[in-house]
Amino acid sequence: MAIYHLDAQIIGRTDGRSAIACAAYRSGEAITDERTGTVHQHGDPARVVATEILAPVGAPAWATDRAQLWNRVETTERRKDSQLAREFEAALPVELDLDRQLDLLRGWVAAELLPHGIVADICVHDERKPDEPANPHAHIMITMRGFTADGQGFGPKLRDMNWGGTIERWRASWADHANAALELAGSQARIDHRSNKARGLGPATIKEGPGARRRERTGRISSRMAFNRTVKAQRSLSASLGDTITAHLHRMAELARTLAEKAKRRKLAAQQARTADAATKAVAAPTASTPRRGVSGLAAGMIAKRGHTEERRLDPRTSPAPDVSGADDAYDAALFNSFRTRNDIGKG
């Protein structure tokens, strides 16, 4: 899993350090300090899997020779408290092979460091022990000065690189370059330069180091590794709870969708029922132009005249009696006689 780590430090004489000794340790090479005659060779060379020096265009040939470069740095700086070099330590994504890791380093150095006119000495370490996780990382030592106009020596110190906001820009830029390399390699892993606090996460793990791991192997407890185990356990618990909550939220969302679909179907069925009922009532209701079954002749005329006041009112006293000889006209005759009877009673 890709992790984010980019740290910067100053290598200076105030701490009793030597640029030559640091370069020898990081590169796994033996480098002689020309001032004192001391040969520096530190650490296991087997852990160094790649070294490379990148210099700006127009740099002298000695700038890409590790021994000459850092001996020139030591002789240029005369103060006992001089800052000799700046070093970056960057974790390399394990999802990338060595060639892609080197491409990532070259791209970042070319974009962020070489434009300042400085030299970058890159060393890649990858210690793969059976009982320890892979930890590929790079040490990038850079000079504190650019070159003179004629390119023969170092110029003045580059003070603008000491600005506080520069390291934050470098950190963000490293994350961008690493994520672009991961995407190009087809990996889904990504890194983020922001702190856990800025991202709303819990505490981060801390660097353990070989000393802490040796302590644990001998049966003693390392406070650093104990702290990291606690952090990892908390993360695991949080992830488990998060998965449970997410599953419940998915089920609730699915239930809400099901209920919404059922309500929609019920609403549609009710609307269709109302439409069908209205159509049934429309067919069953009598109209003025359509007489009821068994009603004909005079009755039809009397029904029609109730809805049409402009028609002449029927007077049963002067209207002739209908022919009731037919069975279908019996209702008409009875209705006509009832009207005549009521009118006669009213007159009396």
C-alpha cells in the first residue's frame, strides 16, 4: 500500500555533520575527504539499489561526480556553522517497479529543484528483509548554492529556498507527481500530503526504525512499535464499524426505494380506479336526448322539457290522449292521466 512521506532536513556543521560522510552513507560508496584524508564508507552497500546525480544545463563536469561534488561543497563553505546541503527523504510507492520509481524521482527533481540551478544527488534504498515490510525510499541531497556565471564554481546561497511555504509546496508537489505515476502504472492507490488532522482522520503512525525492530526481535517492547500497533488496531476497528454503518445505510436506502415504488403503484391504481368509475357513471347516467328504457313518446318529451326551459311547456288539459292500445305505450298513458288528474284537482 502506497504511503506518503516526504521530509526535509539541513545537513550542517553545527551538528558535527559532514556532507561527504552523508553522501558516502547514502550512496554506499567509499568517498575520501580531501581536506582530512578520511575515507568515509558507512552502512551496507547492498541496500542501495540505484544512484544518480542530476545537474542543471551548463553545469561543470565535476558536478556529476559524487566525490568531487561534495568535496567542492566542503571547501566552499568556510564557517564552522555552515549549512552544507539540504536532504529530502521520500517514500516510494511499492506499487511501482524500480524503473517507474526512478522516473518519478527524475520528474519531481526536474520540476522542483533543477530550475533553482542546484545539483541533486539521488540514492534509492530498498531493504527487503523476510520479517519486515518493503520500505523503498529515496535520499535526495541537494547543494545550497547555484553555480557562478562561468560555471566553474559555486555562487551565493539560495536564500529563497529557506522560505517556510516552500516545503509545503514541495510536499504537495510530491503527492501530485506520485499519484500521476501511480495512475500511469494502472494502480488505484493514491497518497495525500495533508496531515491526518487536516483530513479528519485519527492519529498517524510514527517511524519505527531498525532499532525499534531489533528491540522487538529480542523480546523487548518498543514504545514506537507499541504505539503503531495501537493506531492500527483503532483504524481496523473504525474500518469495521464504518463497513457496518455503510451496509445499514445501503439497506435503508433500498427499503426507501421499495416503499416509494409501492406508494407510486398504489397511487396509480387508485387513479385508474377513479377514472374507470367516472366512465361507468357517465355511461349509466340518462341524458336529455336519450330516453330511458320503456319511456317513449310523451314521457320523453316531458323529460326533455325539464332541461330546456326555452321549449313550450306541455299542457296536459289540451294535449290529446295518447294511444294506449300498445303495451309499450302503457307507461305514457298512465303518466299523462296522472298529470291531468292533478290539474283537475287544483282547479277544484
